[in-house]
Amino acid sequence: MAASFQGFRSLIENSHDAISLLDRRGEILYGSASTTRLFGYQPEEIVGRNCIEMIHPEDRDHSSRALLEVLAKPPGPLQWDARVRHKDGRYSWVETTVSNLLVELEVQAIVMHQRDIDARKAAEAESLRHTVELGRANKRLIEFASTAAHDLREPLHEITLCTEMMARRTLEGKDTAELSQYIATSASRMATLIDDLLTFASTGIEAPPARVELERCVAQAMQNLGCAIQASGAVVTVGPLPVVESNEIQMVRLFQNLLSNAVKFRGERPAEIHVSARRVEMFWVIEVEDNGLGIAPEHQARVFRPFLRLVGREIPGSGLGLAVCQRIVEDWGGTIWLESKPGAGSKFSFAIPIDASASYGT
């Protein structure tokens, strides 16, 4: 066999690629000098070995199929990527090109060119990682923008409501200082939300978790909803709540959405809302219970869908609030659910994991 490709050998000895000649079973008949540079083997060390044995187990199937294909459809060439084992046991990515020259009198073998492409694969992996990260950042940006747009509706509503109340009280000669403060606070909240949105858009990075006092979050949410709570005559009571590992802005938004829903969907009676917590194994279960309109059983499974509204336009809202709540809870490894009966009120509960460093509020 050596005499048949002696003339061909001079063309491949100085090639930068590792070139091997194979028989139709895939056994190596000859290896070029570059085999040592690429894989650490002396050419004579690979002669007699089957080339498939040197390929990573996960890449062997498609490599075997490629060899069969080039045998069935000579002369080729056919190209694929696979990981090849070096003499020291490590693997590197190699671009393999095979041509079926069994019928060529000067060769009478399958010619296999192998080129190291580790650097290219690393660059592709890095490019893919950046693409995935960019996609995630864009997704978070879209979600955050939708959330912020939804949350901006609340202070806008507060501004409108407080301004109307101020106008009426001014005509009655009442002091408007408190209402003016509500308006200023609502406008400040809008500015904060916009700043958060711009910061997020420029960095694509969410705030790291921190110890969050849920009682403080509920208090902030109640302050944000001050005019709506006052105008509706709602009474909100809060039991002891834990300190958790989370994000304060998100927790305030979560409670604000749940309390806002309870205020909006009240019945003829003044709204009574109670926030409480209990420990269930390795989770804190937080409950926001009201005495409002309630939700029919056939609708309860759908309330967390984005933009879904179960009421007419007479009650303001975009249908995004509960979807935002679900996303916040799930982002922190928890779950949220609803228990409700039409005419008897609703109870929204969410469970979040208990961190070892967290404590129960006082």
C-alpha cells in the first residue's frame, strides 16, 4: 500500500494540517508530520488505529455517519467538526474534511485533513454567550418597561384624584396642604420610576438581593396608595411580617399591586384588607385578604395572565398588575395563588423561600 501513495506523500508532508490516509474501515494507514504538532502523537503511533476511537464519545455517531456517507458518495469532500483526543488525554475541537480517493491509483485511500479550531470555537461560544445575555437583557428591559408603564398609572391616578379633591376642598375653604403633599409625593414617585427605567436600560443589570423588611414595604405601598385608600374608605390592617432576602423596590411594587386591586374591586361595603404572614416549612406565606367582589372559580386560573381584564373599563387598570406580581414572586423562587368566592372577597397568597439570615418582624 505504501508504494501506491508514495508520490502523493510528498504533497502532504509539509502541510500545516494533520493529514491521514484511511482504509474503508477507518483504520489509519499513514499520518503526516503535523500529527505531532496538533495532537502530540508521532505519526507511527496512530498507524493501525481506527480514527473514530480518537474522537470524543459524544461526537462519534455523526463522525461515523460522515465516513459512511463519503464512502457511499465518492469522492466527497465532506466536512464536520468534532473533538479529538490528544496524546495527553485532553480534547480539542478539530475541523475534519474527508475525501474518498480509494479509486485513485496514486492514493487508494480516504484522505482526512484535520485542522485545530479551538480558538474559533471559543470565539463562537463567547459570541453566543454575549448574544444570549443581550437577549436576556432585552427581555428584562421590555418586561421592566411594561411594569414601569403600569406602575406609572398609579401615581398619575393619584395626582388626578388628589387634584380633584383639592379643588373641591378649596371651594369649601379647607386646608389643602396635605393634598398638595400627596401630589408632590406622587410626582416624585413618577420621577423615581423613570430614573429606575433609564438606569436599567443603560446597564441591563438588576439590583442584587438584600435584607428587606416586608412591613416597611407594605407601609410604603400604603403611602403610595394614600389617596385611593382615603377616597374609598378602605381599612388596611397589617400583622407581623418577616424580613426576607429580596429587592425592596420589587416588594413594594408587589404589595402596591395587590392592595390596589383590593381597593379597586371592592363591594358596596368599605374595603377591609388584612396583610399577614405565616411560616410553612421552608417558606414564608404572605396573605393579602379582602372583603371585595371576589372572583368566579372559572376565572381564577386566568387572573395572572398579562393584560387580562375580567371587568369593564369602569374600573381603571391595564390587566398587567397580577402578571407583574407573579413574575416578581417567581423571580425570587416562590409561587403565588388565589382563593376567592364571588361576593365574599379574595385572598392572594404568595410563598417565598426563607433565607437563613432572615427573621420575623415585630
